[in-house]
Amino acid sequence: MTIKILTSELQAEFLKDYKMYNPAMESVEVEKYENDMYDVTIKFNDFYDVSLIAQLLFSAGISYGLDLKYSSYGKEPERVR
């Protein structure tokens, strides 16, 4: 599976280095996009599914679709609807 994300230069460099420690990543390619943003294309081994890739990216410091500020375990800060 191949994914492409838009991120900062610092995060792009981190992902390139992170590949060395994680055998799930076959390749990491970084291209400058605009201003200070970079396109990062990560190719994973075929046997990694979406849930494993999400866990791997979370361990690398990339989160998406998470609303951690408004956790379901507490009421502070209270969400305005």
C-alpha cells in the first residue's frame, strides 16, 4: 500500500530517518511542494493493512481524524454544539 501526505520539512526528514528503524516501510520519498510544505510518499510492504499502517504512523507522531482535545472520557473542555 502506498500513501501520500503533506507535511512540514521537519516531519518529512523524521519520516525518512524513521524508515531505517521500521521494516514495514519499503520506501520513503520526499518532494518539496509549496512554501515550507513537503509531499511524502510512503510505500509499505504488501502484508500491512490500513489499521497497522495507522498504528505505525501514530507511533511516528502523525495523527489524523483524532479529536484528542475533546475526549469521550471527560467533560473538560465541554464541546459546544
